[in-house]
Amino acid sequence: MTRASLDKQPHEVASMFDGVAANYDLTNDVISLGQARLWRKAVAAAVDARPAQKILDLAAGTATSSQPFARAGAYVVPCDFSLGMLEVGKRRHPWMPFTAGDGMRLPFKDEVFDTVTISFGLRNIQDTETALRELYRVTKPGGRVVICEFSQPTWAPFRTVYTEYLMRALPPTARAVASNPDAYVYLAESIRAWPDQPGLAALLQKAGWSKVAWRNLTGGVVALHRATRA
Ligand SMILES: C[S@@+](CC[C@H](N)C(=O)[O-])C[C@H]1O[C@@H](n2cnc3c(N)ncnc32)[C@H](O)[C@@H]1O
């Protein structure tokens, strides 16, 4: 795959996710070697959803990432621009207020959410800074953002093994289970091209967020960034 294939237009990203929607959650469990469930627990702890809170789960896909917040009693709005992913989500969780929308132009008024969160979605949005500013706009003053995204393992020997896994083992594994294996070649390439932990923290600050901090999961394979709207 060439670098150019990473420069997907938003409609190409949406149709790529339409194509993987049916097997999306199963594929995640397989290719993350079971780690995805642990990462989701860490997100739930960081978001710390409470009854009566209003939470936006941007790029929610099938709403697997939204479920823990709903279970905690919060009012969670799963928003995504892949109608295929939203359809699968609606079938599974018909009571959730699924909303079709683009992370670069959110269909919400200013300052309406207590917490905004995005899991494994920010890397796919064409302009990261625009999405971070949009998330800021829709968050109430004093509200928080929690971002769960692939990142860079911090221990060099582990980083080498992980990169080998991404580039050599992940594509054939995905071919065995996913409905659109090319999407998982894109996944590997997009992770390699994504900013590391301090790089994403700097983008959050540039978009206006304060008290930016992060925590590494699985040695930095995933990072959980948190920040507050002043
Ligand atoms: C890897 S999935 C993550 C889904 C879910 N958050 C999870 O943790 O399972 C990424 C999602 O980002 C969505 N996405 C990508 N770009 C988007 C954009 N500009 N606006 C809204 N959703 C977007 C895709 O449609 C896809 O459903």
C-alpha cells in the first residue's frame, strides 16, 4: 500500500467502514489479541459516566464504545458518518439516539455535552485539528474530552515487535476474519502515520483544551488522552 492510499476522502472512509460493519466487533477482538476489551474498560473508567450526564461518543460506529456509558445511566449520543456502522448499531441497541454526523462539522449546538469521547476514530478523521475544535465547541465549560487511540509503544524492543505485527501479521489475520481486509491494511498504515503521545497532546492544546494528560495502555500500543475545557 502506498502513502497516497492513506489520504482518503471522507466519503471513502465512510464507505470503507460500511464495508467492515457486519464483522467489525469480532474482527477487533481477534486482531487486538483480546486487548480491545481491556482498553474499553480503561475508557469507561476515564469517562466515569454518571446518571444525567450528557455524553457524545463521536465516531461511535456500532456503539460498542458507547455501551459502558449507557450502562452507567448517562445519556449517550453515538454519532458517526458511516450509515453501515450506524445500521448495525441501531439493530443491536435500538433505544440509543444514534446520530449521523461528520466529526469535522458536528450537528450539535455549542456547549451541550458534559463529556465528549472518541475511541479509535480520531485517526480516521481527515483533519484532526478541526475535529478537536469541534469537540471543544460542543463541550460545556468545565467538561472533558477522553480520546482512546492507537499510539506508539514506549519501549524500543517492544515497538519493533509491534511494528512487525502491524505490517506482517495483521493483514493476513484480517484477511481471515474481516469482510473487507483492505481496511485493515489501511489500519496498519494509519497507525504508523499517527502522532505519538506528546504529538496528540500538543494538538489538543492547540485546539484550546487544557489540563492535557495521557496514560499508556498495553505499553503504549494505545494511549488514553484526557483534557478539560476551561
Ligand atoms: C474504528 S471505528 C471505531 C468505532 C467505535 N468508536 C469503536 O470503538 O468501536 C472508526 C469509526 O470512525 C468513523 N469516522 C471516521 N471518520 C469520521 C468522521 N469524519 N465523522 C464521523 N465518523 C467518522 C467511521 O465511520 C468508523 O465508524
